[in-house]
Amino acid sequence: MTTAHDLTIVSLDVPSDYPVERGDLSLALAGAELIDLLEAGTVALDGPLLRPVSPGVSGDRLLDEAASLVGREPAEPVTDWLWRRGDGLAGRYLAEAGVDDGGRRRPLWNARRGADLPTPADPSARRRAGDRWTGGDPVLVGLAAAMGIRHESADEVADPEDDAVATVVAAVHDAVVELAATRQRRSIEGAAFDNIWRAI
């Protein structure tokens, strides 16, 4: 199992104060894939740009697919790659976890409001993700925080030691903030448009 699979399970199992948005999860999953590729030595950061290092096969279909996307010319910044890879990624990982959300684009769930949460199908995968989460894995905690899922000991969890990994986690946070601003702008524009039609 990969960090992205673990993050999917955490997003299903851990309560959050706000609904987990599909787009936020997609960006965080792309970041999780990139971190696993960095740690495997498949890719590297050259300043802000992604570079292929050593092609390899992880045995995970989605992670290998992500690896094949790195190395296209021109080289691209981490944030651009997150947006490109993240498109529709949440639905694919939810399907891999055995969860059918019907392809809905609305927020996925909100545990604090008492909604029934989807449950991952594989108990051993769930246990592994749970162990990483309770152990305060810095990568998992950092990526989950970008989606609004806070670890109970978040203030005591250290930042990732690897600078490249920390760069990716920060890029995920920035991308999620940008996506939230886009949602808010569209909501305001939609409300203004509705008001114009009501006034006519």
C-alpha cells in the first residue's frame, strides 16, 4: 500500500470539522504519490522542478501511472504537476478502496455532522493506515491537515525531515488554499448572477 492509499483511508475514518472536498482530496493524493516517488528515488526535485531519476515499477498501478507522468518536457513545477495529476484522482482512489461514492462532485462526508461514512473494504489496509495515523506520521498528518483533518497531537508532530518532501507538503497546502479561493469566487459570482436575474 502507498501513502495515497493510506491517506484515502484516513480521509474516510478520521472525523473532520468540515466536509472533505473531493478536489482537496485529489490534490493531497497527488502529493502523496509524489512523496512516495521521491522517497523511492524515482523522481527528484531540481529547485522547484520535477526531474525523473530512476524508472522503476512499484507494483501499485496508480503509483506507477503517476511515475510515468514525470519527465515529460518541459519539466514542470511541483504545483503544476499536482493540478495535472490530481484531476479526478479522488474517485479513482476511493474505487481502489472499495468505496462507491457514485462519482459525486459534492463534498464527500462530514463525520461531525453524523453522516454515515463509507468504509474501506480491506481490513489490513485500514489497520496499516490507522497505525501510521496514530503514530503521527509527519507526511500523513501534513497531507491530511491540508484537507482540514487535524491529528489530535498535530502540535507535537514534527515536520518532514526531507526538504523535498516538505516542499511537496507545502505545495499541497498552497494548492488547496488556491482551490478554496476559486470555489469562493465562483460562489460569489453565481450569487451575483442570480441576483441580476431576480432583479429583471
